[in-house]
Amino acid sequence: MDITKQPWHHKLSHHLQLGGIETAVLDNGPGRGTRIAWVNTGTGLRYKVVIDRAMDIADAFYNQHSLAWISHAGVTAPERITDKGLDWLQTFGGGLMTTCGLSHVGGPESDEYGERGLHGPISNTPAEIISIIQPDPANGQLDMSITGIMHQVRALGPQLMLKRTISGTLGQAGIRVHDEVINRGNTTAPHMLLYHFNFGWPLVNEGADICWEGDWRSRAGNPDHIFRQDNNYKKCMAPLDSHAGGGEEAAIIDIAADARGWCVCGVHNADLGLAVSLRFKKQQLPVLTNWQHWGKGEYVMGLEPGTHPPTGQAKAREDGTLILLGPGESRSYELQIDVLHTGEQIKQFQTDLSSSIHH
């Protein structure tokens, strides 16, 4: 739907009749007191930004169809106590996008550089909102955005800041994420970042296609029931008894890029006539992890672009890939999520996937 061609002129009193951003505070359950922002794109795509959890994205719907997996925990208030060990999992709500980092992605570890919990503390960090720009359709302004800053700091130690803008355009079923990670300290700081996109039912269902192209290897420790050359590891599976509890598999992918350096991956559910594409720049996020966890009642497939695979700061330091940001230095990251609901859009997505192989 091209919203600019709809006959709403002189018929709207408030932009929320089309869409926009509404902020609120949850008042019940484990998320009580947590700030959120509901974003409605005016297309059927609407989603919840959890302001108090690094502006990560929880629920996401296209019309009646949920796109994201929500864990048993759902949205919880940030708890610093869960920054250690595997306790991150206690407040992992799943959701469309969970941020991992800013200086470690992977399992818990400890060395002479400190102790690091699973996937780092950033998703447990509230944002300071510095701007909300609403659409103003009467004046031809259809763009909208919310921007906040999160500090991952320690006195007399590393001082990393994440500045995040989540934006979109009325009439377009898409989400844009622009992140900037800045070293605000006076010493060099290690940096790793990974975006944990968690897709769930009904978008993810038996027979749906998992879409990515590139050379891959099975993650160390996998049983390799799924990620082996003679298996179709790009088809969503039925729930598996073997994935009860912590059962899972993952592949580490050197994802292909197109001639302009953009990578594309996503999910296509032909039964729903729906696909979701995720695009990012190879230079910024060179590694994609495909996580598959087909547990009963915990049925989720993850696509996770990152600066590194989720193998930890110690390994990145050892193999020379750890990013070290000097004082005042920054890195920027761009991601685009689109819901594709016409045959033409889905065909273009498939064409983009196949054309990226050769670059």
C-alpha cells in the first residue's frame, strides 16, 4: 500500500490514525516498571521497542501474524545481577532483536582482562531517550524515529556508549536500525557486537525456508544432526525431542554480499505468503550465525549478524580479530528489516539472495 496515494487528506485529526510512536510503562508481571515504545508503521507491521533493555525489539506483528519468538520470560525489567555467568538466560525475552555486546559475545569466560557473562551486559541496560520524532502526514512528513543512548561503563575502566536510532516510514513495512558505538573513555576498549534476531511461529513453521548464502561451518560442539552437507538445514523443522532443554545447533556463516557490500538473509513462509528480510553491510558485520532450536514449546530460529561469531572475547583476542577502539573512536552499524507480502517483493528477495552468491 502506498500511503501517499490514500485519500486521507483533510480527514485526519491525529497522526496516530495512520501510525506513529507511543511510549508507555508496563505495569504488571516481571516487566513491571519497564519503559516501552509501540511503533505502528500503518501497514500492518507494528512492534514494541523495550526502552529499558537497550531499545531492543520484543513483540513484532504483521497483521495477525507474529514474526518474533517470545521466551517464557517475556519482557523483564533490567537486572544487573544477571550479567554474570549464564544468568543472562533468566531475563532473555527473545523478541525480534536482542543486542549482544558491547565488548563480548559468546559464553561466560574469565581471564586476566576480567569476568564476562553470556553475551555481555548491554541488553540489560536502560536507554536515555534523547529524541522521538513523530510523523506529520498533513505536512508530508512520513518518517518517524526514536533515538536513545546506553552506557556500558565502569569507573576507572572502559567507557563505551551505544547511540541507537530505530526509524521507519509510514506506509512502509520496514524497520531501520542505526547504531553507533563510541569509546568515551581515555583508554583503549575491546569491542564486539552481535544482533540476535529471533524468529518464531507462525512465520517460522515446518517447511518454511531459512534464507542465506555463504560458506559455513558447524559451530564447535554441535551434534551435527542438522548442519551437515547431506541435510537440508535451510528448512524449518518440526519440534524435536532432542532440542529439549539446551538442545540446539548453530552454523557460523561467511555470508555472501552483493556488489555494493550488502548482505541479505531472512525467512520465507510460502504457506503464509510472507517473508522477512534482514539486510546489513558485510564490512560492518562480516559474520552471520544461524541458530536453530526446535524445542517443544521453545521453537525458535535465530539469524545473528555480528562483528564476530559468538565465541567470546578471549578467542577473538587470541586470533587477532578483537576490535580495539581508541579513545574517541567509534563504529557505526546499519540494519534493515522488511516484511515482504507480495509475490513481486518475495521474488525480488529470492533474486537478491541468488545474486549475492557471486560477489
